[in-house]
Amino acid sequence: MSGHSTYEPKTGFERWLDVRLPIVRLGYDSFVDYPTPRNLNYWWTFGGILSLCLGVQIISGIVLAMHYTPSAGAAFASVEHIMRDVNYGWLLRYMHANGASMFFIAVYIHMLRGVYYGSYKAPREVLWILGCVIYLLMMATAFMGYVLPWGQMSFWGATVITNLFSALPVVGQAITTWLWGGFAVDSATLNRFFSLHYLLPFMIAGVVVLHVWALHVVGQNNPTGIDPKSKADTLPFTPYATVKDGFAMSLFLILFAVFIFFMPNAMGHPDNYIPANPMVTPPHIVPEWYFLPFYAILRAIPDKLMGVLAMFGAIACIFALPWLDTSKVKSMRYRPQAKLYFFIFLVACVVLGFCGARLPDDQVIPGLKTLSVMDSDLNSFVWLSRISTAYYFGYFLLVMPLLGLFEKPLPTPETISSPVLGGDKKD
Amino acid sequence: MLRKVTLFAVALALVAGPALASGKVREPHPVAFSFEGPFGRFDQAQLQRGYKVYREVCASCHSMNLVAFRNLGDKGGPFFDPKYPNPNDNPVVKALAADSQIRDIDGETGDAIQRPGIPADNFPAPFPNDPASRASNGGVLPPDLSMMAKAREGGPEYIASLLTGFVTPPAGLTVGPGQHYNPWFPGDVSSAWSGDHAHVPEGGFIAMAPPLAPDKVEFDDGTKSTVRQQAQDVAAFLMWTAEPKMEERKQMGFSVLIFLVLFSGLLYASYRRVWRNESH
Ligand code: HEM
């Protein structure tokens, strides 16, 4: 879509600046004149919402950092000082803590949108990979952020996750010690996590710039998956997309506000209000909800090293998606079978999330005893996560490559405007 | 289709709920606290009674390090008085602070001294350090109570149930010295149970002796001092110490929501207007 620029400087200053640094032209071409497919639905508003989330996290985080003390002896008390004595400190902290969850809600919707409408397919592979890099950086940032309040879950979550690296052969223990900056999770670990937690969001912002650049080179996908063919298929970004994105952001902020003001601790764990204590292991260590599916995959595999590899493999699959999917048709709107498998995939992810929150040996159906296979009863969360894990990988490694070769897609329209103007409003 | 899929996933998420139970423990009794729900506020008289229970009973074992006397006179607090927007001037707060002796260092001689408290002081801890606290409590540390209502599943309802839940242990359960059976306290009593192993009693053993008794605390407002009343009042007080900005938070929440709903309406109208001639 990087066509010819239609920007015309209007004032003397703009003309002067335009030949020296065409930054106003860049902004105009990217966010005003930029042609967007006219048939985008609300699933396309989450890109804007994600930028909003990043902005909220950076601004609230910078002010929190003015009052926060990154040391094992003082961190917990400094967060409580923010909550009690800093003016509107409770608001900043609840914004930041719930903002992380909202960020992940938005990113998961954004990614599933991409999978459903085939937004990762040529020529959008680099765009997709940049998105995956952002997601990876977000996970690292949120993990280290959760360590900062230095509650029980902060400490034990950090211990469990950093210990995963010790499963690597030969170098594992050395890597873990190096990550910790000592021989246990302690002040040195907390201080470096704070430093990185401050750094990574700005790296995310940098990758977001690349992501948007790549987007503006190849153009947006749309619910039909058919590329725009003529001017009739698109509308200028401003005012059409801006006002729609703005409306969606405002609705998103309502949900965000309900969490901040009326249920600020609903997505947190009570144990994180207990100061970190290396001598007392909580009965049940669970990560934040957005990591639960990966945590379930990790625990589904009986071998520690294989579990770690499966967990990272689960993320690697998302990166490799553009080359795993063989279908010529982008949008699942015209792929009824793909829709079905996608639907099951969604359920598998949600089920994995629940398994991650449970003890592996807890019974799924209370009271029912069945066969014991591989040391665990079949009626247990570990077996449920094994089945879901198998589907998760099966979806990427079998369904995606094979379905494209064997399925019979529905006929696709010639242009975006033909179904649109014909009044076909599905999905 | 995508819409149906999403609805299904959300429904599944809501139905299954984030249950995190490990051992068997009894569900807390529901209590209709005044601060529940989006419109809920603290009941100031209840907070005052709760403070009295805390001060006269719990404070002899438990610290409350994060709360200062001045907080008692903050907006939403037990002794807030609109006449004294600065709680440091509030005479009730000053008197309550002066009731306590604070460990300090004499600025001239460097000797350890005790002096009467001022509103800026945090609540004094009953023991000078954790080992001393353990030594006086059979080797178990009574946890700091400042955040207790947010640090346990079930919050204030759990605390109220725990405090009223010291029941006679069922026959067949051996309770060790310094231990007390409480079905609401998370734990595992199977190794002390000689009965049917398919029916191990719920709950666990807690090292805190039943702290409350009828009329142990005399309420200044004439409320009948039952164990249940004391337990609920101190639980409400602990909710306040854990979340002192709750009223301010909910109040601001309503302004923010009203603004956002109006703003969304305005944006929706603009959206309809901008798109009125475009099919999509
Ligand atoms: C990608 C954006 C970000 C995400 C996803 C994120 C996530 C988090 C999370 C999950 C927590 C723990 C919250 C809690 O339970 O208390 C946290 C804490 C914190 N974050 Fe961030 N954060 C982000 C950006 C930033 C930035 C840019 C800063 C600025 C330096 C920052 C500073 C802090 C500080 C000081 C804390 C500790 C205070 C507290 O726990 O509330 N964060 N962050």
C-alpha cells in the first residue's frame, strides 16, 4: 500500500520542514490518507487498543518507578507505600497491574484474529513474525514485572521459571546462576529484573514501529482475505478507521475501568500480598493467568527438559505458522473445515489455561477413579492437559499443513466490494 | 461463527471458574459486609468496634506494621472527622496514639527509650523482633495483620469464619500440644486422624488459641459483644487496613465510568455519522 504520497504542505512552516524532514508527511501518509479495506470488522480494532495499552503501561510504570525501591528488603513495603501514601498511588498501581492483564486480553484476541483470517500468509510473514517478537517481549516484561512487588508468588514464580533453565544439559546450572546474579533468587535478581522491566517496554515500542511499517508496506488484511483491487475497496484511515478504533478503545477502557475501580484484585493471587519468604513454599505456585496454557504444557510432559522444550516449542509454532499453513485461501470464512479445527483449538487453549491453574493430580470429575497410566489417573488434570497439548501441537503441525492440501474451500469473492456491496454481512 | 466461538469460550471460562483448592477446607460463612459490591462503603461504627477488638485482643500477638495512627483519621477510616481534614490534628487520633508506648532512641544519649505515640507513628509491634514473637507463641510466628484481608482466599469472610470456627475436634482426631483444630484453616489433618481415611475431617491445626470470648471487648456504642460480633467487626477493620482507599476508589470509579459511557456514546454517534454513506 505504500503508494504515491498525496500530502500537500499547507503552511509555510510545513513546506520548509517537508524538504528537510518530511515527518508530517510520514504521519499524514500513515494515519490520515492511508487506505484501509472498507470491510474491516471490530476484531481489527485491537491493534489500536494494543498501542493504547502500551502507552498506559509505560506512563503508569514510569511514575511507579519514581516511588518503587528494587531491593529484597524494601520492595514489598515500597509497593504498599505507593498504595497507601503516594497521592493516587493506588490508582497507578491498579492501572499498571490490571493493565498488564488487559494488554494480554487484547493481544490474544489480536493474534486469534490473525489466525482466523489468515493474516500471517504471504506477503505478511514478516509482519506476523514482528508481532510474535512483540508477544515474546511482552511475556518477558510481564514476568519480570510480576516479580517486582516481591510477594510470595513473585518470589516463587521467579524461582520456578528461572529454574527451568537448569534443565538444559551441561550449561543449565551455570545459566541459572548467571540469570540470578547469585546462588538464589535474591536482591541481585530483583534489581536486574527491574532494570530489564524498565528497558523491554521501550524495545517493544521499537518493534511496534517496525510492525506498523511492515503493515503499511503490505497493507491490512480484511475479513474476506482478498486484497483490495481498486479504490472502491478502501477508505482513508482518517476519519473512517480513527473513529471506529476510537469507539472500540473507549469500550475497552470501560472494561478496564471496571477492573481497576471495582475488582482490582480479581486477576491477582492473594499470596502476592504476603511478603516473599524463601523459607516458606506456597502450597500451590501458579503464574499469572496469561501464562497458564504454557504452564500446563510444561507440566504435561513428565520429563523436565522435554517439558521446557515443549513450552518453548508451543511458542515457536506460532512463529512458524506462515510456513505451516498450506491453504491458498486466507480467510476461514471460506474454509468451513478450518473453522471447526480452529474452534477446537480455541477450546484446547482455554482448557490448557484451566489445567495450568490446577494441581496436576486433581480429579477433573470429582470422585471418579479410572485407570492409572504413566503414574497418573486418567481422570486428572495432567491427562487433560496431555490431551489438549497433543491437540495444540497437532493443530499446528498436522491440521495446518494437511488441511490446506485436502479441504474444499467455498468459492471466494472477486473483490472486497462485491460481497460487501452485495450486503453479505457474515461474521 | 467467530462470534459463537468467542461466546462459547467466554462462557466456558466463566462456568469453570478459577478454582484453586488443594486440601479440603470448609467454605467461609457468607457475611453481608457493608463494603461489598460497587456501592459498598465501610460502616464507621463497625470499624471503630473492630479497631477496639484488634487493639485489645489481637495486638498482643500480631503486628500491623503498615498502618499508622494517622490513618485512623483518614477519609474512609474509623475515626475520620470532617472537622479535621488533616488527621494529625484529630484529637481522637492523637489520644489513641498517645495510649501506645513507642520504642525509640533518645536523640541526646542514644539510649533505647519508650515514649508516647504521635499520629505519625506506625502501630507498634508487640515484640521487638520475629524470634521474640516466635518464642512467645509456641514457635509459630503470628503473621502481620495489615494485609491479611487481601492475602487469604475469602478475605474478611474467611477471617470471620476462622475466628468463630474453633470447634470441638471430632472423635478420632488427635490434636497436638499448642495446636487447635479449625475446619476453616487450610491444612491437612490426615496423619492425626484414626478414623475412616475416606472421610478425613476438613481443615487443619492452627497454632492460635481461640482469641475471642463473649464480652471480652466492651463496645462503646452498646453493641452486644458476642464472639460473632467481635469476629465480624475485626474482619471489617482488617479489610479497611488492607484496602484503606476503597471508598475513594469506588467513588472515582463511578465518575470515570459515567464519563466513559457518555464519551463512548458520543464516539458511536460520530462513527455512525462518518460511515453513514459507506457500506461495510
Ligand atoms: C509492556 C509493558 C509492561 C507490562 C506488560 C508490565 C507489567 C507489569 C506487571 C505484571 C507488574 C506487577 C504488578 C503487580 O502485581 O503489582 C509490573 C510492576 C511494575 N512495573 Fe511494569 N509493565 C510494563 C511496563 C512498565 C514500564 C515502562 C515501567 C517503567 C519503568 C514499569 C514499571 C513497573 C514498576 C515500578 C512495577 C512495580 C510496582 C508494582 O508492582 O505495582 N512497567 N509491571
